[in-house]
Amino acid sequence: MKLDILAIGAHPDDVELGCGATIAKEINSGKKVGILDLTKGELGTRGSAEIREKEAKDAAEILKVDVRENLGFADGFFKNDKTNQLEIIKIIRKYKPEIVLCNAIDDRHIDHGKGSKLVSDACFLSGLIKIETQLNNKLQDAWRPKQVYHYIQWKNIEPDFVVDVSDFIDIKIKAVKAYSSQFYNPESKEPISPITSKNFFDSIEYRAKDLGRLIGTDFAEGFTTERYVAIKSFDNLI
């Protein structure tokens, strides 16, 4: 299966939090979209890898993505090295996405910045024909995505561009809520963390609302780029 967009996150829920509404919008327009999680989030303060796996499946169904895979890298300890790069290259060559969305380049959680650079490097290396990979005992063709964009996470990084997601913010919030073990729950007896506060959960909406305000819409999601964003004409702008 060829994908138009592959959204990659260090942990299950990164993609939903960072670009869930954008994914929902692209799927609604007919694009084929997949999600790749690098780890199972086994070091999360709340829940477990098994719980997160079910939650990720439920969130994928809410977003209606075409496929979701998990590479099972070590949460907190994965490295940007040849072994992990090759595993991501295999996925990129398997699905041949035009666009890859990945973690913020700099963020509170160390896995986010690491995951961002790991994915970016793998996207470049995936286009080199002398790097050989196999899938199901068959040699894969080289493939390099046309664009790599980084969604915004904990830190309020200034975006290079924003996407109007006014009609899809409700789907994003529903997908995030699928991770019931991770976020605000006043009845939970598990330890508290920065992402379990009501303020954090409310920020999903108010940060999107603020970005929307800046572009004259109700809600928006922001992204940073590795190179200039080009447009075919001014008609592409809103």
C-alpha cells in the first residue's frame, strides 16, 4: 500500500496530540494516511505498554488511518543509530509516503527531539540506492519523501506554517481521549505527571484556538519545516 502521508511519533499519542486534526482533515479529503510509533510508551508514568497498544488501536480507528505500526524501540533509550535508521527506512520504503510528519525538533521529552532527528535522517538515507533493505525477503526500492514536517508538542515553538483544522478539532480531541490512561482523570489513583493535569488537556483546544485566531479561523495546527515551503500560486493561501 502506498501512503500519501506517514505520521511518525516517538510514543503512541504523540501523533494524535501533535497533528491529529490535520490527519483527520487529509483523510477526509481522500488521502491515504498511516501512523508509525517508534516505542510502546512503556516508561509512561501511567498505564502500561499493553494498555497503550489498545488505546493506540482505538485512536487509529477514530482517525480512520489506513495503517498503524509500532517498531518497539526502547522507550527513553532508543538512539539515532544505523540499526534504528534501517528499521525506519524499511517502513518508508514499504509505504512510500510523499510527506512525513514527525516529532518536534526540540521539546520537553528527550525522545521527541531524538525521534525527530532519527526520522529526518532516515528519510534522507531512504533515498540512497546503495543502502539495501529487504521486506519479506524482497529487495526494496529506494524512496525519499518529498517533505518532512515537524508538528508542535509541549513547547510553544513558532510554526513555519499552520493548517486550518476548524472542522476536525473534535475528531482530534476524541482520538486523544482514547488514551484514557494517560491524561486528566480526577478519579485516577496513579501518579501525577505534567500531562495528567486538566490544564494540559485543555491546552489541546486553547492552543489550537490561538493558532486559529492568528490566521482568522477557529482552530489550527502548526508545523515547522526543514526547507522553504513553496506554493504554486497565491490561490493556495487562505
